[in-house]
Amino acid sequence: SFRQQIPKGLKRLSGPRGYPLIGNVLELGSNPHLTLTQMSQKYGDVMQIQIGTRPVLVLSGLDTIKQALVKQGEDFMGRPDLYSFHNVGDGQSLAFSTDSGEVWRARRKLAQNALKTFSVSPSPNSSSICLLEEHVSKEADYLVRKFLQLMEEKKRFDPYRYVVVSVANVICAMCFGKRYDHDDQELLSIVNVTDQFGDVAASGNTADFIPVLQYLPNSTMKKFIEFNKRFLRLLQDIVKEHYESFEKDNIRDITDSLIEQSQENKVEANANIQLPKEKIVNLVNDLFGAGFDTVTTALSWSLMYLVTYPDIQKKIQEELDQTIGRERRPRLSDRPMLPYTEAFILEMFRHSSFMPFTIPHCTTKDTVLNGYYIPKDLCVFVNQWQVNHDEKLWKEPSKFDPERFLHAGGTEVNKADGEKVLVFGLGKRKCIGETIARWEVFLFLTTLLQQLEFSISDGEKVDITPKYGLTMKHKRQPKVEGVGTTHVLKVT
Ligand code: HEM
């Protein structure tokens, strides 16, 4: 028999019976986050499914996920060897490659440090508290002006297309010291089609599990490969320019700082780890790639909820008026004074759960979880959507209600509840951009809502059904209208 021997006293993983060759592919369907949530109700927090002939461990339940990713973090911190991931960043990605040992650890540290220096560290020669605040304030102001101009010219427009360039400009400023125009075709050809990436990189892409599919004509996979090539080419050109104008006494941005690190090879703590130059400098690919699509998606969902629930939008604006007024722009330091706004952002993350799964993990050794025997090199999906809609944690999970995060009286956010929302992963592979992302969403949103009101035409409805992917998007809304506070932006 092929059935593996299970050490005595441990349970064998169970899950739905699969068909020969395809396993549970048909049951997964087009919304794996929903079907796997349903299956977990029958088979539990630790279940095994089969995609093609390959077994996959699916984790649900906040406590179980914490046990695996935090308490047994070393055992679960690997990345599986998936065909599609070979195409990301030339197979050298920090986030998607199979590196999980010392090389990954050293690179992750370098990326974190470079990111911090050019975002949240105190800014010595600027009126802003840090570079992140400076960049976001500037881009959010441009965005307000762009929206007003579009309103005058067209009355209706797709906000996504403009939000994505503004958000990309923030990470561009930090990574490359550069910004793009809202009509830059090269940038638009990448940032506007990120679904070509997310459709394939999502958990459960069948071509990763049924090898024969890689050899059949597959337009989604083809687009994915093309997307990664275009992306790499754009960044390689920028990095080349940086090498040519590099001066070690004038470190301008994250790319410069990584070039400097690669030349001095001053990887502290682990002097015995020699990283090839490219493996340092190309970290900028991961930062840029992870930095714009996620935050754009968060803002875009925020706008959809705001037009769907005008009363909630009004409450945020009242809070802004009372706390900040209209004489000055919002700042990062205003965040603790705006509990309702904070609760709205938490509810947007929870309700949309737009990253339904983390990036897939894999086990680094044989281990045990909740009494189940789990072999080494097993691919692991972490169902964040399930946690955020778990009836054991949330009252009426399908209802959009920011107030669920406020203490009675509404003057303070319930921190413990906020920490139950799972969108950035947990443990060793946890997102390294979490702080930046939360600050960015806060500052973009408050700057927009201080000056603009978003709405849909009477009688129209927005479709907020998400489409499955690594980051789930709602339908693009081709027609948006608007005015400023003073005006109203209409999304139809
Ligand atoms: C990884 C979410 C923004 C950089 C991740 C993961 C998630 C996530 C779920 C995978 C965790 C895992 O595999 O367990 C988000 C969300 C964001 C966001 C929801 C915005 C709302 C950012 C930003 C940056 C960033 C702004 C950088 C500028 C990264 C990197 C990784 C990562 C480099 C890979 C870490 C590793 O594999 O070691 N993020 N992220 N993210 N994120 Fe984010």
C-alpha cells in the first residue's frame, strides 16, 4: 500500500475523498476560500485535501493557525516548490521561492531594514514625521485633484485606475526615488493588470498540482509568465540606472541602499552567509511587487464599502471634521484619535478578506499538529477568510459593521478584537509591510474623505462580490461620479 505509516498514537489526516488523478479539484470550484471553509466545518481545522495527485494540508481556526505558524513556526515556514512560482522574480523571489533557511532569513532582514529606513524612520530634513507620511500626503493630494478634474471633464470614471498609480508612486518613491504620471503607459501596462498575476499565484491553481496542465495551452498561465517578464524588465532598467549613478555618500532610496549592502556585504549577525550580489539588489522586486497591489486593493474595497454604506461614510467624515477639521491635512499622528475610522478599516480587512489565503507554506520537517501526524514537504494552505468569518469569533460575520470593533460608547477600538482579523499572515512568514500598509490605507483614506464624498447614482448598486485570486478584487466599476466636500464623488 502507498499509505504512509503513522507513528503510534498520532492521527492520520483526513478530508474529502478525491477522484483518481484530479483529487478534489472539482469540489474546490471557483471560490476555494468558500468551499474549503465549508469543508473545514466537516473535517476540522486540520484537514487534508488532494489537488491532482498532490496532498495539501488546509489550516483553519485562529488558534490552530497560531499554533502552526507561531508556536511551531519553524516547522511550517517553508514555501512549496510550485511551477508557477519559478516565474516570479526569475525564481529568486523572497516571498515565493523555496528558500526558507539562512539565505531567506538574511535576505528578509535586509529587506526589512531597507524598507524601514525609507518609510517609517524619522525624517531629519522634512516637515513630515517620516518619509512615508511625506510621500502618501503628496500622492493623496494629487489624487484628490485628479478626481476633481475627472469630475469636471467626465462626471464618471473608474477610480481603481487612478488609485493604483498613486499607491504605486508611494512605493516607487521609497524604492526608486521616482514617480510616474497617471497616464504613463509603461507603468499602467503593469499595475493595471495585476489580476494576471493574482489569478495564477492564488492558492489552489491547478496547473501547479497537475503537471500535465503546464504543457497544455493555457492563456492564464501565459499571461502570468508574460506579466512577470514585463515586471522584471521594468525593474531591471531602473536598477541599471541606479548602478550607473550610484554614489556611496548619497544613498537616495531603497535600491541604492541595497546596492550599498551588496558591495559592503555587511550582513550583520550572519557573517558566514554569503549572499550573491543579485540576491540582495533584487529584493527591491519583492518590495515593489508586494507594495502596490495589496494597498490598492485595500483602498479600492474601502471605496466600494463607502458608497454601499453612505451612513458609515458620513460617520467617518464627522469624526474627521471634529478631530482634524478642514484647515490642515490629516497626519499619521491623528490615527489614535480616530477610532471610528480605525474600526472601518479593520472591518474592511475582515469583511473583504481580500487575501483569502496567505502565500502557500510547506512543512520543513515531519511534525505533529493537534495530534495529527504531518509529514515534511507537505504543501499548506492557510485559510484567512475562514478565520475572519468564523461564527465562533464574530457575531453575524457576513454583516458589514465597523462598530463591532468599538468598545461600548464608541470612543475606543477594542484591540483584542482587532488582532483577531487575519490578513497579513502570522509568524516567521508574516508580511513585512504590515505597518506601512496600515499607515498608508489610513492616510490615503482620511485625506480623500476630508475633501471628497463618494456616492453612486440613486437606484444603482455596486457589485461587491469578490473574484477569487491571491488578492481578491471586486468588479471594476467603470463609471464613477463625484464632488468635493463641498463636492460629491459618484460611483455607479
Ligand atoms: C507577505 C498581506 C502589503 C511586503 C505577505 C503575506 C500576506 C501579506 C498575507 C503572506 C504571509 C504568509 O505567507 O504567511 C499583505 C496585505 C497588505 C500587504 C494584506 C496590504 C494591505 C505589503 C507591503 C509590502 C509587503 C506594503 C512591502 C512594501 C511583503 C513581503 C512578503 C509579504 C516581502 C513576503 C514575506 C516572506 O515570504 O518572508 N503579505 N501585505 N506587503 N508581504 Fe505583504
